[in-house]
Amino acid sequence: MAEISAKGLPESIDSVVEILAAEDYLAGRSLATVLFLALKMKRPLFLEGEAGVGKTEVAKVLAKALDRPADPAAVLRGSGRRIRRL
């Protein structure tokens, strides 16, 4: 079972993987690592990539799993690609 701190944040990288898996989102360890670090350091995370690779979905799934609002205003545009801020 995923370990969640008193602040509602995952306690480990493995917890991030479990949280996302519980929402049917399969994440590799590298993605889980950067998500964990961004949450732990309370810093935004900018995801860049081609359309359809899951940038929006990972933000929605993580927000739902952590019981936080998904902020559509946090979507930024940059050089023709969409960038997501968590």
C-alpha cells in the first residue's frame, strides 16, 4: 500500500508508482522519481512532449490521487508544444 505523509504527499518513489497504478496509470521509475522530487521540493514540474504522450493525464491522475484540484490554468504554451505544471 502506498505510504502517504501527514501532508498528503507520497513518502517514496515506490509510493508514487503505487498511487498512479491505483488510478490505472502505468508510470516508469524515471517519471515517478521526477514526480516525487517535484512534490517533495514543492517545485513546479514542466512536462514537455508530443501530443498524446500523457502530459495532461499524469497531472489529472496525480491530482485525483492526492485529492487536489487539477488546475487547468496551469497549462502553459511553449514553442508549439503544451507544457504541464504540477
